[in-house]
Amino acid sequence: MKTLTQFTEKLISEKPELAEMIEMELNELQLSERLKAARKSAGLTQRAVADKMHVNRAYVAQLESRPQNITITTLLKYSHAVGAQLKVEV
């Protein structure tokens, strides 16, 4: 069985035009995993985070599963709700 990294490298070597799309998808996945980990580390439920952000629980679930077109403002609200610090690097 191949690892995700091995699979990705093979796919990109066969179809280089997919590299950017794959990178974006992996970044979204990493972001969603980090959001979820921060919430769990804070011992909070999605409902608790939603209440602190003044949004519904389904929106928090969406952020944690598929954070497409997420804004810095939303990331700041989420990080404050879970007691984390937001770091942005360019």
C-alpha cells in the first residue's frame, strides 16, 4: 500500500498539470485537521465553538471538514473561540 505522499508524487509525475490542484486540496485538508485539533485540544464541542463565534454548528462542521474560501476574519474568530493563536505565514 502506498502512502499519500507516494501516491501524490506518482500522480504529479504522470500529470504535472495536477500539481497546483493537489497542493490546494492538501492545504485545505491540513487546515481542517488543524482547526479540529485546536478545538479538541481546548476541550470544546462544535456547538460550543459555534456559540462563541455566533454562528451555527453546521458552519463550524463545514470549516472543520472543507474550509473553502475561508477568510482571515473567520480564522481569527475560530482561533479566539478555541483559545488559540492564529499565525499566518507568506
